[in-house]
Amino acid sequence: MTDAPVPARYYPPGGDAHGHPVRLAWEAGSLLILRDDGPTLRAPAVTLAVEARGFNHEQWALSWPGGDHAPHLLIVADREAAPLKQVAPTLFRQGERYRRAGRRRLSAGLALLLLLPVLLIGLLLLSLEPLADRVVEHIPPEVERQIGEAMLLRTRAEGPMIEDGPAEAALQAIAARLTRPGEKLDFHLARRPDINAFAAPGGVVVVNSALLQAARNAEEVAGVLAHEIAHVTLRHSLHQVARSAGLRLIAAAVLGDYGGISGWAAQLGELKFSRDAEREADLHALDRLIEKGIDPQGLPAFFETLARQQAAGNLRPPVLFSTHPATAERIEALRANLAGRPQVAATPIGIDWEAVRAALATP
Ligand SMILES: [Zn+2]
């Protein structure tokens, strides 16, 4: 006999679905079902089938044959079943095995459920770059310009710009030679000690004064500008901003509000392009220089100038076009490409470069 009766619910064969509250006891190899509202039932152990039930297998279903092929059924909570397990352990043994297997299945299921968001986020991150690239195709030109303007604003905030004088005039003259009809490009000269230039989305090109000072002539500068323009027209800059913005950009595209993006883009440091993007920009630069009747040798010549200056120790290594590696390989690729093209007559840009350098030397 069990020490304390075990509470359970009893479902008679063909009876109601709610069940009757009963108490269970064990006596001489039989289960006694003590009913408040009816006679006590007795189910011999041999007739009993015991199964774990419920979402987390926290219940036991005890059944035995009844009339009309429907069994008698008892539902017992696992936490209440201890006294029964104690007196009739064999009854629950088979069920316990199922219970443990069921629990293992359940915990595997739960683990998968918990893992799912992690997997989804992983997938999302993997697809973020291609997604950002696709969003770029839909960014309106005025948003592109806003981003460029924001980046220019930041450059202005970081240090002085050169708004007039021979160097600024020289930059605009070279830019005018390079610009195709209908193109909207803005060139700005920043007074900075590092030899660099960058292209922001929307056609904003910023050139540092040190670059003009390092160049030996206008054709070398034209080569660099043509390269930067290529980054703009190939939308490398916009793609780079988009990839850095990632989810931010996708959210902006979904909401149709890019307002936050330009402000955010302004916080970005220098845009870094892939080697493929650099090679592509180099070749497009040569196309433009030739098309505009400018000596295309200026581009490789400028990289050689940089390499020479660096070798002579005139340049601090970190500032040397960190985003534009002037490798020997790159110079060679440019020269080889030019060797394969028909020679065309170039019209010299005709700017007194010594005067430009002198103007920049006096602040
Ligand atoms: Zn570049």
C-alpha cells in the first residue's frame, strides 16, 4: 500500500473529456482508483499500460482495457507519481526509458530552436554585402550627392581648404580638361601634409595640397584625378559607403529615408577599395585621359614620382596613398596597357607647375 494516495484524473471509457478527480493507491499488485463520486476501481498491474505524456513528458498516462474497446485512463503528474514509482517501479521502467528519450529529443529540438536565430543572423550577415550592393542600384542620385556633401563638410571641418590662388586655379583647369559634357563633378583642394586624394559619392573629389606639390607636372595630377573620377563613375565610393553602412543602409532603403545615411557616412574614415576596384579605376582613367587628349603616361609617372620620393625618404610611409598602393606591379600594368594602345597625339595641359608648387610653399 502506498503511504499517501496519489492524486490523478480518471477518464472512464466513453466518458467525459474533463475526467474525475481520484486518488490512487497500490495494493497487492493492483492499482486502486479511489473515487469520491463512485465505487473504487481496481486495475491489476498486468493489465496496466504506462506511457509518458505531455509537452515535456511531465505526465503519466495509465490505461487498462475497458468496455466498447475504449480503455480506462488515468493522468498522473510526474511530480505526484513518486509514491507509486516506489511501490511499483517496474510499471514505470519502460515509460522512464521513453521519457528520457523524449526529453533528449525535446532538448535537441529546443537547442535547434535557440540556434535558429543565430543561424539566421549568420546568413543575414553573409548576404549583407550583396544586399547592400543591390540597394546601391536604387539609391537616388540626390542621396548620393548628399552623402558626398556630408563627407566634404567633414573634410572642411578637419582642416583648412584652399579656395583660391594659382594651385586652386590649376586644379580646376585640369578638372575642366577631364570632365565629360553633362558630368557633375566637384573638385576641392585641402591644405594637408599627406599626399592623397579621395573620391566621395556624388562626384566630390578632394585633393590634398601635398599631392600637387609632389607632382612634377599637370599631367601627373590629371592621371590621379582621372583615377579618382573613375571611382566616382564606377560608383566604387558609393558601394564602399553602402557596405560600411550595411544594415543601416538597408533599413534606410526600406523606409525610403536616407537622411541618416549621409550624416553617418561623414563619420567614415577614408574609403578603402579592393585591388580589383583600383585596377578597374586605373584602366578607366587611361581611357579618359586618352579621350581628352591628355598624355596618359602621367598616371604611371605619378606613381613613379611617389616611389622615388619614398625611396629618398622624403615621404613618411603611412601617408603614401595607403588606399592606392603605388606598387611596381601597378606601374608595370599601366605601362603594359598603354603599350598595347595606339599612340595618339596629346595636347599639353600647359600649366606652369613650378609656380603652382611655389604658391603652395608659401602658406
Ligand atoms: Zn583609387
